[in-house]
Amino acid sequence: MATKLASYTFPTFGRRPTAGSKPRYPWDEWLDGSIWELVKGKDFKGQTLNFRNTIQGRCSARGGELRWDIQHVNGKQILVVQCVMPK
């Protein structure tokens, strides 16, 4: 028979943080309207286009529009982003 638990701390497995935990990325900083250069492997992990989609979703959820570009410099992938809020 199944057991009903009063509480349980679920692992995040690198996904969305649970209440009270620190986010993996500094979203408030990166989505502040400034132009940010993010280096794959240093500032973010995973595929660059997938991460761009994640940032776009975060920016849209705040009511903004994402401007972005991908650069290849010295063998590194660089994602340049800006979350622009409507005037």
C-alpha cells in the first residue's frame, strides 16, 4: 500500500529551483536591459540555441523582447543577448 508523506524535498536535477533555493543563472542581472556576452562552457552549459530559447522564454515572461546573436571567436561560442522592455 502507498504511503502518504507530510513533506519531501525533491531534487532539482539542474532544472528549475525550488522555493528558497538559488537559481543556477543570474536572470535578474542578465535580463536587466543591458547587452550581455555569455560564453558557452563558462557562463552557461548545454547547446547554445537551447539556452537562447530559455533566455527568450524568461525575457518574454517579463514582458520583454529578446535581441540576440551568436558569435564564434577563437573556437568559443558566444551568445550576445539583450532583453528589451517595451516603452
